[in-house]
Amino acid sequence: MSKKTIFKGSGVALITPMNPDGTVNYETLDELLEFQIENKTDAIVITGTTGEASTLSDKEHIDVIEHTVQKVNHRIPVIAGTGSNNTAHAIELSKQAEQVGADAVLLVTPYYNKASQEGLYLHFKACAEAISIPVILYNVPSRTGVNIMPLTYLRLSKIPNIVAVKEASGNFSQIAKTVSLCGDQLDVYSGNDDQITSALALGAKGVISVLANVVPEDTHQICQSYFNGDTVESDTLQLYYLELIENLFSDVNPIPVKQAMNFMGYNAGKCRLPLCDMDDVSKEKLLACMQRYELVEPKRKVGSVTVRRPQFSMMRRMIEH
């Protein structure tokens, strides 16, 4: 029997906006959540890497999840990042996320420890068996130093509430092998915005996306066009946004995307240390890129505030006309 899919399409890996004093800015968080829902995002992924979960206290972590669940109010799924390199800690965060109403949890591979494949299996098994809501695994070797192998995915897919993986290894041979082995027992989501259509072609159900913070409707549409059989539009949108994606990853995530949201007029604030601001030259390059995509008003300077929040991109207009 196939497992229930949590969402199809684009799940935004949402930033956590901060006040000038470094506390969580819940007013802006509400704005961002409404912006996402109004622009067709298919799921909210909160307190993940892009949400700076690693520098949130446990109380902040759960408070942000609970606030998001209440604000979204069942309109789309809320997936809570609850991973840790300490299995007991990941279990506790996952239990609390379930208690405050998260629809699923996202569990990153334990970082720094460099667990074996058996250790990864036992870690994820323990976390999944401690809760009743669905689990999405998160494989991002470039940040954690460890990689989930296809045969380990196969073992994990036999655990009833492990239902999906965010695959950010960039290794398409590995992704293809995983899909081949696990079939409908493990959904795959692209974890790389520049590889969405490639992952969809291998059977992925969508993307968990940084790009969607900035252009949620078009990120949704990359997936939806593919599902509708219009691979030309899907590929066109994917290729069109490559330059923007490159700029959003021109520094360590989420530094550039948080700056991008500030350029768009949201009070996203700064990242918490040890992540720091982009230098002014990099900011100017990002701003110029966003101006080319009509995401901010032209001729703005770094440090100025804009209020342009486009509902419908230039590229989509070109396609439809």
C-alpha cells in the first residue's frame, strides 16, 4: 500500500525574520506566511536550515512552529524542522512539534558526528517511532558531512511514518536508484532549486525551496506545469530563474535570501551569528539581479527600502501572452 503524500509542488523553506534586537519578528512572519499562501505555495517548511533553526533556542524553535501552525490554520501543510545531531534532542523537538500541531517533521541527517549508515538508520527510526505524524528525511551532505545511501533509504521506507525525503545531494544517480528501490513508499522532493525539473523527471513530488521565498507562485508553477504535462513551461521557468537562484546562493544560505526579502520591503532583519551580512559589493550584485527580474524597483541603492511585492512574474506574463 502506498503512503500518503504530504504535498505536491513547492514547499517553501521559509526564513525566520528577526527584529533589530535579534528576537523573532512575528509580525513579519505573519506577513510572509500570508504572502506565501496567497501566491500558491503548497506547504510551509518552518525552522529548517533557511529558518536558522540551529541558532534558535528550543523555546523559540517550538514557539515559531506553534505560531506558524496557528496562523496557517490548516490552509496548507506545515512541516517543522526538528532535526539534531543528538537523537534524544531530535526526538524531544519532534514530540513538541507534534503537540503544537505540525503536520509533519523534517529531520536532517545528524551533522558533525559522521554517523555510519547503520547509525543513520537507527537515528531516524528512533525519531519516527517516537511520534505519530509523518517524517520527511533531509539529506544535505554539503552541510552535514554525511550522505544517506539508497539502500538505507530502502530500509527507512519500511517504517510506516517515514514518507519522504528532501534530497539535496545533487547526485542524480543516487536519486534515481532511490526512486527505483523505494517506489511509492518514499516520496522525493528536490532540495536544490536549480534541479527542480530534473528531479521531477525522475518522479519527484516537488521541491522544498529557498527560491519560493522570493517568487512563490512561479516556483509552484514550475512543478504544476510539469504535473499538467506542460514540460515546456516547466523547463522554461526553471531555466529563466537560474540566474536568480545563483544569486540567492552566492553566500551561505540563508544570508542572500534574507537580504533579498529585505530588498523586497519585508522586515526580515539580519541572520544570527555566526552567519553575517553580505558585503556591499555582493549586496549590489544581488540587488541588480532582483531589479532585472522586476522583483524590486529599478535604480534602488543598497540600504534603501522597497515595497514592490510582485504577485505575477515577468516570465509568467511572457509565457501566457
